[in-house]
Amino acid sequence: MKLAPVTAFALAAVLAPTARPAPGGAPVLEFPLACEPGRTCLVQHYVDRDPGPGTRDYRCGPQTYEKHNGIDIRVPDMAAERRGVAVLAAAPGKVARLRDGVADISIRAPGAPSVANQECGNGVVVDHGNGWETQYCHMAKGSLSVKVGDAVQAGTPLGKVGLSGNTEFPHLHITVRHGGQIVDPFAPDMSDPAACKPQTSMWSAKALAGMAYRSGQVLNAGFAGGAVTMASVEDAQVPPPGGQAPYLVAYARAIGLLQGDVVELELKGPGGANLASNRLPPLDRWKAQQILFVGKKRPPAGWPPGVYGADYRVLRDGKVAVSRHFEMRL
């Protein structure tokens, strides 16, 4: 789905959901992707629970956007999408509807076709009974592995993560409905959608643990021999530097950073010598995604052989909230 706008943030640990079935005969949901949550896939957006023009996720945080009706679980880049990440049924049920044949292309790509009336892209709807259903969107064209009427169990492959429909990055968008109404699986009582209070989750304990709420996560980090862009990182087209590279550039891309966060990146040479650093002023708003890089021109004598490292940090209220150390050898 598209990236989210700004909203205020007020986090309270007491708002964490518990892992028990929601009332009303709701299904217990398992994690719907064949990846390692928090490492090879990350939650990007939650359901927008604000009934007005503002936005608010189930923790009273900003990790959503206007009228977003599901959970976005993102893979790191198009390389992961090309390798194939299976979309899995979250609970037992029967395939009620599906669509295939929509092109895998970002809505921001030049010449991208209209996605009107097919915003979900290639997708599957599973009926769980008692009025409950889950919908799985943005799957890869030609990857669907079920047909209407098929019985599925939790963990049954439905297709693969793609870039179809109304999306800018490869991910699964999963929506939960009861009686045709949107339900937030992290906080399923929607009678007062503006209230951020502890609720019984629909997720299993294992799934919930893998989707622990995080304000800021590193999506990609690495080194390059020249200029780096958001697009080249997304497409996994950043060639690693060689010993004769004209520049040595470290980069890191993070998601879900908060207003006021201070982001910094240091490039270090063999032995830990500081080669270059970059520190941004406090962020003026919540960032759905943000990339930072720092580089050094090749010295006249060339790059000394050895291990080069980089340290990425997000400072929040004077403390390190997110960090990543990464290395390469030249």
C-alpha cells in the first residue's frame, strides 16, 4: 500500500494485546507469510483506527495511513520478492474468491497502468465461517496456488508476495472482516475505534510474538561504490564496491521512525578509524521509510585492504532506540 502521512504518537506499553481468541467465534490467526518476522519480513502498517480524517494505529501510534484497512507485512526488497515468499492461510477455511492476472509493477513506476477497481491486485479471500473472512492482497501474478472452493488449513500456501495492485513495495496486505466489517486483528473490538486500550488479540501467541510492535526497524543496510538511491535499494540493484571503487558508501534504510528521532551513520576503515559520518537534524515528522548514506572518496593510494564497518543509530530522547552494525572486506 502507499506510504503513510504524519500523525501524533503516544506509546504506552500497557496497550500490548494478549494472545487469545477474540470473542464471537473468531478464528485464531497464524502468521501469514513464510518468512522470519522481524528479520526477513517486517510489519510496515497497521489498521487505521481513527474514525475521522486523522490516523491512529492500535497502539495510538502513527504506523498507518488514512483509511488503511489491514496489516502490511513487507519483505526487504525486490530480490526477496523475486526469490519467492509464500503467502499462507492464517486460519482454516474455504477459498471464497480470488483474482490473478494483475501486473507486478509499482504504482509509482513510469507508465504504470491504472489499478482502479483492482487495488488489491492479485488476491485471495478465505471464508472462516461465522461471518469471518481474511483477504490477502498484492500477490505475484501467476503465483496463486488455490482455486475457489478449496479447503485450506492454517499455513496452506495461497500464492507468493508480489507487487500487484495499489502498492509501491513488495508486501502482503491482509485484511480481516466480520459480517463485511473491517476488524483490527490486534484489537478486534471496533465499537470504539478511537480508543486505544488493551484488548484480546486474534493472533496466536507465536504469531503475536513475531509481530511485536516496534517504532523503527532497519530494512536494508550495506555498502556501494557510488551513488545510492531509494529506488536502487528497493530494486536490490546496488553493486557492492570493489578494491578500485572510486567511492566507498555505507547506506541504511529504516521504516517507522518517529518525529524527533536523530539518525546518524558512521563509516569506519580497517582498525576502526572513522572515515566519514552523517547525522541528520531531528526528524520533522513520522517517516514510513527513510534512507541515510555516508561516503568517502578513494584515497590516492587506494583503499587499504581489510574490514570496513558502519554503525547506524537512531537516537530517541537521547538514547539509542535502533541500531545496526554491518561490515565488508576489501
